[in-house]
Amino acid sequence: MQHLDLLIEPYQFGFFVHTGLVEDDPERPESVSPELWEILRAAAAASAAWVLFDRDEPVTSGLPVF
């Protein structure tokens, strides 16, 4: 998947998004929604390098749902 600011890797049931942007830039780029930015910040704060968005996994409480 192509995105100007994010590293996104698709896989069969969803996709991975790298959290490096949050670590590199504390301000949210306009190209990233506030909801996705919140998820990436929470993952980075938990020392996760990647976030997996999987259509079959249960929802994580306290985070936005798409």
C-alpha cells in the first residue's frame, strides 16, 4: 500500500502499520487521521514497532474502531 507518511505492509487478512512516524514526528501529519494517530501513539508507547489491523481479531478496548 502506498502512503506518503506511513509504512504499510498488507497481508492476507489485513495489514501492518509501522509506528516509526510517531517516534520521528511528535506532530500528527494531516495525511493521518486523529484516530489512527491515537492507535499508533498507543502502540509506540507500548514499545511496539508495528500495529496489526486484522479483520478477524477482536476489538481492543480503549482504541478507535474503523
